[in-house]
Amino acid sequence: MPGLIQSIERSSAVLRLLATGPGRLRVKEIADALGLPKSTAQSILRTLTHIGFAEQDPRTARYRLGRGLLDLGSTGLDANELRARALNWADTLASRSGEEVHVGALREQGVLVVHHVFRPDDSAQSMDTGSVVPAHATALGKVLLAYQAAAADDVAAGGLTAYTRRTVTTRQALTRALTETRAQGWSLSVEEWQAGRAGIAAPLRTFGGLVAGAIGISGPVERLCDTRRQARPALVDYVVAAARSISRALVEP
């Protein structure tokens, strides 16, 4: 049938076989059961194991279903793991940009700040880790909503609170902002949540390109933006580079 992808069909068959089997199965047993070359079955199992959908017993080399299947309703990463994988690059981003850094993940209709790096100067600052910020009014939130249509619909349906005169408050305006975010691969917010402050953020991706979180910088508008209130290119580059580095770390075993 035109349009079907054989590798997905085969992977599905392997998962169903592991689900119905009486216990752990060897590669050859899976290959024989499905009529696959052993090398093909091995490649499928290696991929399923990498993404957490299968697990191999290191002692017997047999396979069973993986715990990752329990996380199909989420990105498969909890806040602690996301924070741990982002630590080093968040620190580097703060040093390079001279601004404070936040790492966040969607939680209901807001963004949970899972990690916060202070601006590298001697100014008084307060810790934001554990706080929840509005998704529609921040760069972190717009990045996350841009790649999760259902969450964006929920946020819009729940009402878009105006925090400043520049806050996005209509579904149409939010849709335009999210479309722009996807097109350029990063997001900018200028005085949408707090007057005088701006933010730049980019997505953190895990297996298959799934967006699991976002990283961004925030600070005074005059430092993050030029005279036209556009993001300074060097700062965008710093944020995007950090996001890509963390994304690579998220798919490493």
C-alpha cells in the first residue's frame, strides 16, 4: 500500500512480539518469529533500546519491553534529568551572554523553571528555580507552545492574561507568534510579561526531534535588543548553540 513505512511496521511487530512473549527473547527468536534477517532485527532492537522502548539484559542478551513505553504521554524526561543534562551548557551560556539563564518545561498552562543560572555579575538576584511563568508571555513558553499544538490550544482556551500592554492576548496573535517561532527556530519576547525586560529562547529536543524543554536568557530590553527592539544576533547565536548542545546530550545514552 502506497505511503506505508516498512521500518515502522517492523518496529511495531517487534514491540507486539515482546509484549506477548512469555519472557525475554533473543535476537534470533525475534527474527525467526517475524521472518526478518537477524541483522535487521538487531538494528530494530538497538534503536528501540536507545529510545527506551526495549531493554536488554546484559547478562543473557535477551530483550523485553522498556520503561520508555510508560512515558508515551510525555517527553520521557523529568525535571531533574532535564536540569542535569543542561547544567554545563546553561553555565556557559550565562558566561558568554552576560545574562541570566533559565531552563524550562511545560506544566499544564505554564512553564516550570527547572534550572536558573544567575547573571554573572555582582548585582542582587533571586532564585527562580521551581517557579512557574506564563507560557504565552515569555520566550521560553512560546518556544514550548510552538511545538505542542494541543498545549497551545489549551493555553488559548484558558484565556491569555495581559501582564503588560505588549502581552499577546488573542488566539490569532498567539498563532502568529508561534508560527514565527517555528520558522526561525527560536523566540523573542519583549516586555510581554515584565516591563523593561526581554527574553530569547530556543527548543531542547530529544529522540526524533521531540521538544522536551527550552533554554533562554532574559534581561533588560536595551541589552538583549537593538534600537528596533529586535534580538541582537550574537545573543541569538549563543542561545541556539546552547540549545543544540543540550539536545545532543539528551539523546546520548
